[in-house]
Amino acid sequence: MVTRPRPIATFGIGATGGSERTASWERAPGTSPLSPNSVDPRALQLLALFAQQSKDHALICMDPQGIVVGWLGVAEEIFGYRADEALGQSVARIFMPEDRAKGLDRYELQLAAMNSRSEDDRWHVRKDGTRIWATGTVTAIRDDGGALLGFVKIVRDRTDLRSRVETIELQAAALRDSRERTHLFLKTLGHELRNPLGPVTNAAHIISRLSADPHVVNALQIISRQVAVLTRLANDLMDISRLEAGKVELELKRCDLRKLLTDAAQSLANAASLKQITLSTVLPQGPLMVDIDESRFQQVVLNLLGNAIKYTPQGGSIWLKATQAGAEVLVKVEDTGIGIASEMLPRIFELFTQAHVGPDMVPGGLGVGLAVVRQIVELHGGTVQARSGGAGKGSEFTVTLPAPRADAGLVTGFSTTPDDEVS
Ligand code: ADP
């Protein structure tokens, strides 16, 4: 199929841009940059053979008006036209009709004439009407005097690559779409879950005023604990999409973290004691100042503590520790629970990750809480890390927050003896 057309003798006057000075082959004898004087003849031979034999590239030589004067390399394979069909025709016919209508075929040559080359990555059309994605360049070729001799368009057929890219783009769009729908569903679920909790809590209050019967009191405590768990879950569900979209704004306030941590531990003391779990707080003697959004940070601590209780078997221990180390404030939740396998640790903060599926699964989770924790901590400019020695070896979650500037430099270690035993 390879053809070796000679350039037509004269290109004529009237260049691409209108005022462009064009050259004729006769006017520049011996002045070609490929003159044997300037280039090793072996290189010239190799170039000529490359133009004939290239298995990847189509080389389309054009006069200044874009009329094809050379149809080389794999031009026939790529575009479907034989050389005798292509020569003497405008290069415009390989452009998509919509691109032709926009004048892109002419624009490409004008750009090359102005800048000496133009990039060319676009859909082209083959003789049989099918589309191909071609990548390459168009180079304006000039004689020694700067007059335009014509253009060489070198292209590769990358339809395979483009199709893959388009498939991936479509998949990414579908994933984005499905993620948006998932987030909307989670938000609606959170709303629906939270709505009945108010009336349930009110009804429980009324009952508590009407009866001091120990059975009733016990039942009300169960209701209260379960309502707290559901409220946390509902809040997480409603928050996760806004957090992931970066739509949550913090109301930062400087406060002593010790109070927030003690309150959080107190609020879960009952849940811990029901499983005979010892929940201890280990806090510094002096104030531990941080700039936080209190209700958001409370959500972080309650999620970590709630998990520690959920994933620690009967009779275990949990420590809630906090300290300042240089310019950072560290909050740790450690437990003697079921632990986390090392392969799960890198993914543990991703949405819907559940490390314990199968026989050791602890029911009642959705894999949302830790995703919320990470988002909130990162909004505070902090980080959160999980560590575990593996299954049955307990877990340790460390939240690191930047300490307020005024306190930077103050270093206190974790106290080894609990300051405050909660249960
Ligand atoms: P879930 O609602 O499932 O608890 P989270 O996002 O809070 O969702 O936690 C994700 C997963 O991380 C849990 O399903 C559990 O497998 C694991 N995990 C979290 N905290 C602990 C912990 N303290 N000990 C062991 N595993 C934990």
C-alpha cells in the first residue's frame, strides 16, 4: 500500500493566512534543510525510508493551501483512503464534519504557519465514516528564506487509548453519580432516623415522671442509651455528605479539652459499665487548651469511645488520654478489644469500611463513624491514626490537633496513673 509520491512541482501563490509568502520547489534548489550538505546522506535515506515504512505514523504532506501532496507511512491504514484518492485533495476531508464547519482544518494550518507547529489531538473521520482518535502535530515547513513550502502532519491512531479514556471518564461520572445518590440516601436516612427520636425521648421523660418502679426505670435507661446510639448514627449519616463535600464550617472556640473529654466519658460510662468495661480518663493536671468546634469535636470523641465500647468484649478496659506534645495536642482512645487486622488499618477511615465481617462481626455498624471522625479532625487541621497489634490485641486511635500558638512549646507527657476513674 505504501506510495512514494513526489511533491508536485509548484505550490502556487496564495498562502494559508492570505498574506503568507509561499515558495515553489524550483525557487529553492539546494536550499532544503535536508540538503546533502547539511545532513548525513544516511540520515536522509533513513528519513525517506521511515516515511515509507513507519508502522505507527501517518505522514501527510500538504501544500500551503492544505492540498495533500504526500500520503505516507500508514496514512492509508489509518484514514482508509488510498494514496491516489488522497493526493490532490484537501486535507479537510479527514476532519469531522462539525470540525470542518468550525473551520478547524484551516485553523490548524494557520496556527502551524504562525507558530511553526500546532498540536493535533482530535477525532478524525475515516473514508468509511468511522471515527478515529488521532494525536500528532502539524509542522509548517519553510525554505531558507522563510517562505512557506507547505505542511507535514504526523499522526498516530490512538482510538484505543481515547476509547479507554472515554470509558474511564464514563465510569468516573457514573461513580460520581452513584456516590451523590448514596450521600443523598444517607442524608435522608439520617433525617428519617432522627425524626422519631425526639418524641421517643419526650415520651420516656413523661413515663419517668409517672413511675418509680425499678423495672420501668431500667427500661427507660435502656431506651435512653439506645436513643443516644441512634442519635449519633443519625447525626453521622446527615453530616457525612456535607463533610465530604467540604460544606461544613467550624465554629472554633478556645477551650479546655479536659472538660469536653470528661463529659464525653461520663456520657458513655453507663454503656461501658453494662459490659463491665473499665473506662478511664488520663488527663493532664493543668488546662489543655485547644481551638475547636466543641459539638463537632465531641462527635469525634463519642464516635471513638462508642466504637471502643462496641468492639471491646465484656470485662475489658478503655483509656481516654490527652496531652500536649510541643505544638500538638494528642487525644488517644485505647482499648483491649478485638483489634484490627493490619491490612484493614489503611482503609479504616474510609466510608463504609467495616473491618469485622464474618463470624467476628459485631452487629450494629454502618462504617460511617470513622469517616466522619477523619473529616472533622482534618477540618480542624489535625490528623487521626489507628494502630492495632492485630486480632484480639486491642486498638489505639490517636487524634492530633495543632495546639493554639500561645501554648506552643509546652510539653507534658501522658500521666501513667488515671486522674479520674469513670467506671
Ligand atoms: P461502624 O459503624 O461499623 O462501627 P466505623 O466507621 O465507626 O463504623 O468503624 C469502621 C470499622 O472499624 C468498624 O466496622 C470496625 O470493624 C472497625 N473499628 C472501629 N473502631 C474499632 C475499635 N475500637 N476496635 C476494633 N475495630 C474497630
